[in-house]
Amino acid sequence: MPMSADDLRDHLTEAFPGADIAIEDLAGDGDHYRARIVAEAFRGLNRVRQHQLVYAALKGKMGGELHALALETSAPAEAG
């Protein structure tokens, strides 16, 4: 069963309290999302490490309930 945008947001909000999170369903199928996350937790981390934190927050759902996730991550000062 695909992951809903609300479920995805809940996982990300739990992992990154206070973050600015925007979720977009790219294909309308509940299986392909874009997530824009601006979180203090990302400060000082390179993009690869930021994305690793996001995947860890999804607790193994990537590739199962969640097929594709395009990520845009940054710390607050880096957001444009």
C-alpha cells in the first residue's frame, strides 16, 4: 500500500521538529513524492549526509511503501 503524503509528513516532522516541510505528489499515485525540507538538523552537513538523515527517518519505508522520493534539503540560512 502506498504511503500517503500525510504519513510522509508525519515521519519527517517527527524526525525534524520545527522544520519547514513541503510535500508534493509528483504523479498523483501516492508513490512518487518531492519533499522540500529546511531543518536546523542539516546545518553543517553536506547534501549526501542530509539525505541519509531523511532516509533514516523513513525507517525502511523507502523502496517499499514509498517508491520514489525527490529530496531538496537545506539548513534555514541556506534556503533560497
